[in-house]
Amino acid sequence: MPACTATTASRACTASTATEDATYDFSTCDFDRDLHVDWWVHGDRERSARAGRAVEAALRRFARARFGEAGASEGLASMTAADVAEATVSSGTYGADARAALKARTRRVGENWRAIAEAEDAYAMRARRGVEDGIAAEAAAEAETRWSIGRVGAVGVGAVLGGAALFLSGGMAAPAVASALGGLGALGAGAAGAMSALGGAGVIFGATGAGMLEQFQFIPLRGAGRGFAVHVFIPGFLRDGEDLLTTWGGDGNQYVVVVSEPGALGLSLGRDSEGNIYVEPFDAEAISVGSKAKDAGVIAGSVLVSYRSLDPSFQKSASTRYVLSKNRDPVRTLTEIEDLPRPLELRLALPNQDEELNEKIGAMVDDMRDVVTENTLEDSVNSPELDLIRQEKKRSHSTGEQYVLNWEPTTLSQLGAAMQFLGGKYAIKMAAPQVIAKTALASIASAFAWPVTLLSVASYLDNPWQLARNKADIVGGEIARALLSQYHGRRPVTLVAYSAGAYVVQSTLMKLHEAGDKGQDIVDSVVLISAPLSNSRETWAPMREVVSGRFINVYVPDDWMLMFFYKLQSVDTTLGLAGLQPVAHEHIENVALPGLKHAKIPDNMADILAYLGVEDEIK
């Protein structure tokens, strides 16, 4: 994709190398000029200045504390990635704006952003362990006599890290942890928030709006309890049970949770007919009183695949991971797990898709096949896949905490099954991209000679699409509510969605925009792929204002399926369509991927993110 337009940064702000041992020279850095996001320069100079000042203050304070007043300048000239991460994360002011500015700067001067992102995670993990070991309490006591980096770390981590599970479970902190950290006094509120459930993601928000949904879960995919930035992936349709996680690089249908708190997990294990150990449904007491496992993101019915302690001292003296074999005793297994030192990592496999849902989807596809057979007047066309993105897939270490939103699975499964059926039967040749770019979509959609058989089964696509669109507004509102409540602390959040999932992101961002200044400095970056949204400036300008960093619109000019939704008026028909055309906003990155089939987006997600150059931020 074309490189983003960027101003030239000061040469004084440079890194010595692009390796893990890189040092970053901030000694003569012009923070107002060098630390900014390009679109702020044109729209919000004060916001840009605030972000630069926040990073500058954090780095200078760290350098003075580490090297003394006399050596502060020299220290700024040779900061490691770990130094940068500790200085910024512990400051308590490192939100989405500051992080987006620092990230943009690394690109302009060719620095290694991944090293900083990994250092953020490493510092966040050390900070968690520090609070658990009582280091924060000791630092607070020492504060009466001297300035302490540890004290700043304790306060900053509490404020910045917050708690992923607090964010994702509606803010219900674990009483045991809050009590254990009570000795921190005023500092304890922030630190307790950080430690209450950073290891995972509560399953249900528990708010009125969420209660109107069939299902609303945040599934911890990677890095839960071990990362800093928060990434939320939002599907737009599901073709099968594994699409939910494999789209985002998951290993089959497996997910990982981390439990940091000591004591009973608050779950029961059973053994199924195949000899697998699985999580039994949580009882009423676990739901009302609280379950560490449930709060961390464990889903009832999941099969336990493996477990291990993440405690460094324990890992040096014992096997790092216990992989479960068939026909183990559930009670003994649970005892062994609970006896391990915390943090505790559990790898689980999602329960198989509900049989009733499978039957419902199967019946729907059979009905569609019958309708197509009865109404066939023309031959369907099958064309080979256009492999546009020819890149070697790379698996790399993940950064941040990554969650997948599981919302309205029945509706998304119906939508995915219909897309897969029609996508395999039809390959409709669209107009050339340059024609679509210059012609009103309404004229193009009307001019198509849509196959009669396709029109005859339109309701199988239209009905679940409309339902998903309506529910997305509720989902987005709940996400915005949690973000505004800062249950996740002040950590920057990235949102990635495709197809109908873009409605969720739109709802979230619009709710944040309605909140005014409170809705800013929360969302770091956004990626929307084949978004069924209007491409008008009026639609995107409010969303752009609450996204600190990159905002990418991936459009597919020959996406006939999205055009078909336009024909059915299932999507916003104002002006053009963002999933088919560029967005009319100069500060939105528009990236065209012609040849990408709508129903195949999940299969190409890893390549798409790599093509966009965001793999160092997300993957």
C-alpha cells in the first residue's frame, strides 16, 4: 500500500539501530514538532501539543530519577526500549494520544516500534508482579522520605493499566484482591484496579443493553494478563464454529486466559464421553459471589487443553506446560491446577457449536438450495480465486492483550452460511474500479443484470444482515460505556472489524464522540474492512475525531456481494459506500484490495493486516 504522507521528523530524534538493543536519543528532541500524528497538525494542534508534552514529561522525569539531574541529558540520549516503556507506562498519562504520537514518530524516523511495544508488555507484567509481591506498598511507604521510581510505577500502573477484566466485565472488581491491596491506601484504588483481573476478560457486561443480546462475550485470544495495549477484533459474519478465532490467528478454536489471584478458581471440571476434561456450567453462587476463572474469561463448556504457571521461579524448576491426556480425573486435575503458583495460564478450546444452531443453519442452506433449483434461469458462474496479496504469512510474537468479540453468533452464522453458499455459486463481474469510483452506486446497482436465482434468495441475506445492524448499535453502545468508565484503565485500544462488524465500531466511536472530550484519548487506531457504511465526510468526520492514530478503510471496488446489499438497501445508501469506494476524508487511509471476495475475508485476514503494515501493532 502507498506510504502515509508524513512530515520529516527532527534528526535529533533517532534510534541507533532497529534491533532489540536499539537506543533512542531524545536529548535534543523537539517534542512539539516530532511527536504528533499527521492529521492533528491540520485539525487539532493543541491536542498534538498535549501528547508531545505528556511523553516529554514522562521521559525527562524518568531520566532525572534514573541518572540524577546532572546525568539526565545523557540519559535521554541513550534510552533503551525498556526505558521508554517504563517511563511512559508508569507516568499515568500515557493514553491513546501519547502512544499514537510516539508510534507515528518511530515510523517517520525508521525506528523499531515493535521493540517498544514488547517492552510495554514486559513492563506491565513486571508491574503486576511487583504489586502482587507488595513492592508497591513498600514504595508508597518510602515516599514520605524520598522520591521513588517504584512509587510512580505503582500509581501509574494503577491508573494506566486499570483492569482488562474490569473493562470487559463491567467493572466488578475482585473483593479479595482489593482487600489484599488495602494497605496501599489512596494508591490502592488504582493498583487494585490493575490487579483485580488483568489476567483476562469477564464474559458478560451485565448492563441492560447487553441483556438484550443473544450473546456478548470477549474471548481472550492472546496476551491476556501479560500485555499493555488492548486490541479488540470484531467479526462481521461466521461461516463455521472456528471462524470466530482462526480469523484472527487463533489456533483452531483455542483461547488462553490468565488468572493472577491466588486461591480457588471458582469452577468445576467434568469429563465428557470422549474423555476430555471440560468446564462445567458455573453455578449461581459463582455468578453472584464471583469466580476467578469466569472473570478471567473462562467459558462454560470449554475443553481444558493445557495449563501452566507463569511464575518465573517455578518455570525454572518444573515443566513449563502440562498438556492434558484423555480420561484424567477431573477433581485431581483441578487440585493440581489450583496448587500451582500464580499467575496461572489456562489454554482451552471453545465448546462445539450448538447442535440446534447447526441444524438451523443446515435447514436454511437446504432451503436456499431448493429455491435456487426451482428458479434457475441462467447458469451460475464460478471463477478462480484472485490471490491479490502474495505474501508469505509470518507468525510473530504478539503484543498487547488481544480479545475477540463474540456477539450475536446465531445471526452472524446465518449471515455467514448464506454468504458462503452464494459466494461459491456466483461470481458476478463488476464494473471496472475506475468506473465505480466515478459513477453513482445507485446507477451501477440498478444497471446490473442480477441473476434471478440470486434475487429469489435475497431474504436469506437481507434478514440476518438487518438484525445484525440493529444489534450492533446496542453492542457498540456497551463497549463505549465501558471505555468511558475506564475499566480498562487509560490503556490505548485498537478496534479491527470486517463487514457487518463495522457497524459495531461505528456505534462505539459515535457514542465516544457524543461524550465530547471524555471520548478522546481512548482509541488508538481502527481498521475497517469492507465496511457497509456511507463514505461521506459527515459519517467519518466524527469518528475520526475520537481515533488518535491510524484510521484505515479497506475497500474492495469489485465486491459484488456488498453491492448486492446496497441493491437491497441493507446498507447506508448516502452517497457512496466505504467498502466499495474511498472515504471522502483526507485523514482516512483508503486502501484498495480489488479481487478480495467478501465471503473469503476471514481466510485473508492475516495477509490483509500484513499488507496494511499493522502486524507490528496487532499480530
